[in-house]
Amino acid sequence: MLVNSSLDILWLCLAFVILWIGICLGFCAFYLMLAVRDARQIVTSAKKKLELVDQILTIVRKRAESTASYIPPLIEGASKLVEAFREKKRAKKEKAKNKKK
């Protein structure tokens, strides 16, 4: 017979418990690896998105800097246009005053 004493039953139960602990630890390790893999994929995805945002901000900054060099002449030209319109308006008002007199 396989079981001769109560000590044999104890060793058989301990072997069975150790087997189940090993199976449970194996499943825990498997799911832990899956969680780590998913976390790694999330971090990689976040890094890619941050790199894209950085590239977009760099492009916008470069365009803003290149556009900023054109702004002072544009402002100067706009102020000259406004001054020319004011002079025209002033001249029209003076003509209207001269006609009334």
C-alpha cells in the first residue's frame, strides 16, 4: 500500500499543498508579467505622444520666431496706412469746411 502511517498522509498533503502553491505563484507571476507589459506599452505610447507634442511645439516656435521678424515692418506699414487715412480724412474735412464758407 502507498499509505502506511499518518506521517505518509502528512507528506502527501504537504506535497499537494506545495503543488497548489506553485501553481498559484505561477499564475501570479504570469499576470504580473502581463501587467508589467501593459504598463510598458502605456509608457511607450505616452513617450511617443509627448515626442509628437514636442515636435509640434518646436515647429510652432520656429514659425512664430520667423513670423516675429516680419511683425515690426508690418506694424510700421500699418501705422503709415492709418496715418495716410487720417490725413485723407482731415483733408476731406477741410475741403468740406472751405466749401461751406
